[in-house]
Amino acid sequence: MAASPLPTSGTREFIEYVARMLVRSDDDIHLTESVEGNVVVYTLKLPSDEVGRVIGREGRIIRSIRSLLRAAAARQGARIVLEVE
């Protein structure tokens, strides 16, 4: 029996916390979530001058964040996708 992929507040809080620690102006962070089948999609909207801080050099930071989210989702039997706009 697979668990239903419902967005948890812990996942949302984790993404918001990490984003707030990386950007200068944390008031401009907007995180939305949607469920599409077995996938939970989080969309992180940032000002254009702050996007580079979250992505990091050669995408290292965002890759690390996504890796942590993937590991947490695997324990719940779901899939989590993080998009940055």
C-alpha cells in the first residue's frame, strides 16, 4: 500500500527555511504547491537577482536541495519536484 502524495507542512517549511537563509530579502519569497498524480510540485518564486543564490554555481545548491527532497519523498512513497522561477 503506497502512501498518498500529500504535501506536508514539514517539506514546505524546509524549502522556505533554506530559501530564506540563502537570499538577502526573504520577504519576496513565494512558494506554491500542487499535486499532480503521484508527484508534488513546489514552485519557488524569487526576484531575478536572488535566483542565482538559490541555484548556486553550476546548480550545486539547488541540486543538493532537490536531493534532500527526493530522499524525504521516497520514505513517503511519493515524488517531489522543486522548480525555481
